[in-house]
Amino acid sequence: MLALKPICENCAKSLPNESNEAMICTYECTFCKDCVSNVLDNVCPNCGGGFEKRPTRPKQLLAKDPASTKEHHKPVVQEIFIKMIDKYKNIEPRNR
């Protein structure tokens, strides 16, 4: 089950369950659309994978399975990450 992490790992933008801005990789690393497009070039800084829109949990199920409240804020260090971007940004995520 998805944790539905509450913030962007890079910029700490709020990403509640109902957010249309939340993007996740296959390991559920969570970033906002702006960071995925303008900072990460659709390359996860943790695994090198790509991102997809995070689904939302139906409101009636949030009481049973609430979204996570644990914030994971680990801003990307561009000087380190640039090598990964250069390696993967022009390769389709499923082919990386």
C-alpha cells in the first residue's frame, strides 16, 4: 500500500493525498511536478528511475489507511546529481 508521503523530498512542498502535484518513482520516492520537470529531468535521484503521477486514496478509505505524516526532506545536491541526470535523462525510464 502506498504511504502517500506528505511533502516533496526536494523542496518540501505540501503533497496531501488529494494533490495533483505528487509524483512517485517505483520505490515511492515522492517529489512535486515542478521538481520532477525542472530540477530532476524525470530522473529519480535515489534510484535513477522515472516518475508517474501518484494516485489518490479514496476519502472514505483514509480513515482506515491514512496517509503518512512522516516527512522525508532530502534536497537534491545538484553537483552530485548532475552525473545521474546526464546519464539517464535521454533514456526512456523503462530502458534505464
